[in-house]
Amino acid sequence: MNRENHGRSIEVLTAMGNLPTAPYCEGAVIEWLLKWAERLGDSAGVRRDKVGNVYVEYVRGKRSSAPLVIEAHLDHPGFVVTGRARDGTLRAEFRGGVRPSFFAGARAKFWHEKRWVGATVKRVRQVNGKRALAVELTGVKEKLKAGTLGMWDLPDATVRRGIFAARVCDDLAGAAAIVCLIEQLVAGKVAGHVIGLFTRAEEVGFAGVLAVCEGGWIPRKARVIGLETSKASAAGGGAEQGAGAVIRVGDRTGIFSAGLTHFLAQCAGHIGDEDSDFRYQRRLMDGGTCNSTAFLVYGYDSAALCLALGNYHNMTVKGEIGWGDGAKAGKGIASETIHIDDFTGMVRILVEAVKRIGTYQPGLKVVRERLSKMYREEQAAMFVKSPV
């Protein structure tokens, strides 16, 4: 990775990681993306669908009936104001997967008139039948409208010893990787047909992707690569920070397309053949279910790349990856973290995938052909020479 791309990666990660977002409240991120896409000019087209997902389409050369779709989601677990009690207590719902035990004494802040307004969690409870927690907060004097989004009271993004720490890496780091990919395709005049798909409300059940699949808003022959950040692991065999981007073979629910996963591994291997310092990992990341599974069950050829994430969903635990690497907003809440080298490695794999997608055949036909050739040309004769 050259210095220019490395520096641009940090710039994009920082800009996006500082934006406010929550499920169904991704407006600030979408505004940033649309302004960025506008600066691309004729190099890429941009559109939105009926539910607000953003598509940035890059075509150089022949338009394909089976484009490469690179997807990432724009939301992150967060607060959404629902009202205020008579005693002034602010009421909000928390959308996304954070365990109630991590809320005790934690600090939040709400995006009000283009600035942050601080608050402290007073009480949290589970609401039956809802994908959200009911939260009460104190210390807010401003009149916050219903629908105002909030996040944990964490500082803007920082980079220290290769670790990028921000209020949100999941999944704005994935979105940032798409931005860097398209910029590099434009700068390199790389031939290909790529759709960068930025989806909404993943943290509450893949809502944006389900809308895409139900609506048929990407071609049925599309090859889909979902980008995520997924919990790093200090245990043996787990994904480590700094060991390279992860080719994610599956999640908690299932295994992704074998052929497309193998293709990504080949792309990473080609980079490694030319750069002995390049690293990547191949792991089953089963901490949760991701958008790639949603695409898969709707019949799409679907695979995934991810980054090893510290302090998953801002939950920090002593002894786990991320502890002590980022600022804190309470005993159990901290900035999420990724490794910069893992991020730049993910973008390199994506660029290589665009260059090589013309050689891809769904399934494992290529592997079968290779094995068949080996048997016919090498092994069959050995059975004749060495009968039992």
C-alpha cells in the first residue's frame, strides 16, 4: 500500500467514523456520501432506492449483467429520542445489540442542531416484542425532538500505533472501504462494473438489504461481497487485529458461497505472490449474523470480507481485544477499534477482485477442473504402475 492510499484511507475512515448514525437515522452519513459521489462527476453514477439505500455505480468498459456488488451498512447501535417524562427525564429507545448490563452509569450524547448534547443513562429495560431497549437519561436541558439520534459519549476518531479508534467502526469502516475502492478504480482507470451498495438499518434485522432483495433492486446474477467488522478474538484460531483483512467463510447462521469465497482467497493469494509482506486471514466469524446471509437466502451468489473489531458494539471487557485501546464512556463502553493495515488490505483485495472477476465461475468448477487434470495427468498412471 503506497503512502498516498494509506493517508487517504485514514482521512476517509476519520471523516466517516465521526458522523452521527443509528438504525433508521443514517441521514448525516448519506448526506456525506452523496456529496462525495457528486465529486466523482461522470466517473460514477449515484442513485437511491425507495427506502433510501445508496448505490454508487462504476462502469469502465463493458456493462455486465452480473456486476460485482460491494455492500456495507450505514447504521450502528444507537439511541433515538421518544419523549420526555414530567420530571425532565429523557426517554429514548436503544436500537441494536448492546447488553443492558453495559449501560450502567454510561454517558451518551445526542445530535442536536449540528452539535452534541450530553446525557447520562439512568435506567434501561428490555421491551417485550421489540428490537430495542427502553432507556431513561438525565442531564439534558435542551428540547430534543422525538427522532433525535444519540450515540455513546465518545470522542472523535484517533489513530495510535496503527489502531483506529472511533465511536463507530461497525460498519462505517466497511462503507469507507467502498469509498476508497471506487476512488482507486477511478484513479487507476480499472476496467470493471462495480456497484457500491450502502444499506440502512442492518443492526435491527437487515432491513435495508431485505428491501433490496424483496424489491429485486440489484441484478439476480450479481456477485455480492458484504463488508463488515466482526468481533476480534484473543483465543486461539480467532481473527486477530493486524493479521490482515478476513475472508469470512460464514457467520452464526451459515456458510457463504463456496465459489465466491474461494475466488476472494485466490485474489488475496495473488497479492501475496507479489508482496511478501501482505497478510490476510480466512475465518468463520460466528459472533453474529450479517447481511451476506440475507443475500444468500434470497438466492444471490454471496461472500464476505471483514475486519477484526475491538470493543464490538462499543462493549469493552477486560482481557478482550480493544480493552484500553480507545476512550471510554462508562465502565463497559468504549470506542470501537480496527487496525489500519487490515483496512488497507481489505481495499487491496477488493481492487484485485474487480480486476479478476472476469475469470470467476460460480461454484467450484475451477477447482474440479484443476483436480481432474491432476488425476488424469499425474495420478491415474501411478495406479497402473503400482497395483495393490
